Amino acid sequence: MTMLTLIHFGPSYGVPDGSPFCVKAEAYLRMLGVEYKTKRGTPKRAQKGQLPVLLDDQQVICGSGEIIKHLRKTRGDFVDSWLQDFQWTEGFFLAKTVEDYLYFLLLYQRWQLSGNFKIVKREFFKDLPPAARAVLPHLVRYWAKQRGLKQGLGRCGASEIEQKAQEAVEALSRKLGEQDYFLGDKPCWLDATMFGFLTNMLNPAFPEGVGTYARQFSNLVAYERRFKERYFQEFL
């Protein structure tokens, strides 16, 4: 087998990656136990204009979902082979809800709340030349706002967004319940997704937003730590 290379943004403010999708891809690599290396990249140079990207010999696989499919096909499916049909279906829709809805709550938390934006601006862009560091964060903030407006969440007021954030994390907490993982007593591909979002959401570096509600649910906090202890001990 060739050496796998995961191109991602890289660790930020105490989490494996500032992108939950990059964390998702790396988490699955670790769940498989395969050897890989990482390389910092930029979406501008990616084939589809987004990260993560996985390099496997001459193959270039774009996007976290496609990366997991590729790994399952080429490196074995033992991580997910125990899942029954109804679990695959449940996992699919739960992952889509998180990636297509909770993502925008995270985007709002990070880019639109002034206190959090100062942290993102300082951490994400610290390696850029001064001129770029002065301009680029505000361009990305504008882009994030436009994405929120197109999706619909950005058209809501601050109090309404807070209510939606509370409802979302409460639903996640109810779904997890007393289980160790989201589909049972052992992890699968869905947990790579859930960990990617929860570790970014729960990060105490951000004093405002959806994370403040998520930190109130002890089972979500314990889940994030449990996954770290198993696969990302260096971030404990």
C-alpha cells in the first residue's frame, strides 16, 4: 500500500483541525489504524476548492465523505462492517443533519460573533504576511455571512439563532443518550463526523455561540473526551 497523505488546514486552538470535515477524515484514518502523513494546504489549490483532500498514489480524493468511501474500499471496511441496514440509514440522515444544518450554526459562532471572530482572526491567519492578515479575515467573514444568508440561518436574528442552537444540541444529547457512541457501543464512520463537529463546537476557546449550550450537556462533553482518549490523545 502507498503512503496516504491528508491535506488539511492543520491543528488550530487545541483541536486537530479548525474544519470539522478535515477532523472527520483524519479521525477515520485513525480508526482504520493505517499509516498516513498530513500536509497543510489551502482550498485555492484543491481540485474542488475545498479541504480535506487525500492523496493515494496517483489518486486525488476530494471531500471527507469521498475519502471515507475510498478508504473503506481500499483499506477494508472493518470499522463499519458491524452496522446493520437500519443503522446505516440512521447514520446517513444524522450526518447530513449535522453537516448541512449544525455546520451553519458553527459557521455563525465562529465568524459572525465579534468576540469569537477576534480569536479566529488571530489564530487562523497568524502565519500570513501583515497585508494579507489585515484583509483576508474580513473577506472570509463576508463570505461566511453570505453563505448563511443563502442557507437561511443568516436571515434570523441573534436570539432566534441562539434558540436554534439550543434546540440542536439538546437533540444531539437526546440522540446520544447513555450510549458510548452514536450508533451503539463502538464507533463507526458516523462518529468520525460527530467528533469533528463536537470537538470544534465544544472548544472552550470560543466564549459565545452554540458551544456554550453544548458544554451544558455532560454526555456530549464525555463523548468528545472519550473519542479523544481513543484516537487523539495528543489533544487531551
